Amino acid sequence: MKSLEYWRIITMSQLGWCAVAPREKYPTLERSRILKRIDDRPVWSIVCFYIDKRFRGKGLATAFLEFILDYCRKQGAEIIEGYPVEPQKSFYPPLFALTGFASSFKKAGFKEVARRSKTRPIMRYSLK
């Protein structure tokens, strides 16, 4: 896979960044009417997912998400939840998509499980 070849060359800090932890570490999610909890299952949340502009359009977002899923698996997580944007326009400034794009999450195998906003799906990946 071409993106994995790039992954071996580029370090994570150069590629982009991500914030992922058990949902309880992000109390703001609980207060959000759009991103509030959908059930009582324990999940890890990806609250920030960003690819540096030098590496966009190369298919690396999927490889980065796969790396994050592997990290979460090693930490004992069973369900990973993401809150990407799904723009309604053909162009959406990446600066305003600090939680990633839904298309990248779909390519990595995430499934939409809820949507309380036209542009903000809640997506999950089950590691079990």
C-alpha cells in the first residue's frame, strides 16, 4: 500500500497530529448537544485529527487513522469514536476541520452511528 510506504518515511509529528483518549477525558463532549454520548458503551474519542498541508491529498489520513487504531488497541480500547466534519460544499478549509473529514474515517472503516447535525456525524470503529 503506497500510503504505508510514506508512513515509514514520515514521522507522526511531521505528518500531523491527533488527540485520542477515553471519552471521559473530554468533558466538553458531554456538554455538547451535537456530540453528546449516544449510549453507555465505553469509547475512546478522537477529538482532534489533522494532517499537515504538505501531506494532504496523498492518502495518508487513512494510514494515520490505522496507526491510531493500533495504538488504541494496544491501550485496551474496544470502540473508537470520531467526530469528523462532512462538508456540504465542495471546498471546506482544512483549518476548520480539526477533527478530520468523514471521508477519511469511512476509508479507514469507521461507520456512522449517529448524526445530530448535517455536517457532523458521530462515527465508530469496533476493535473487537
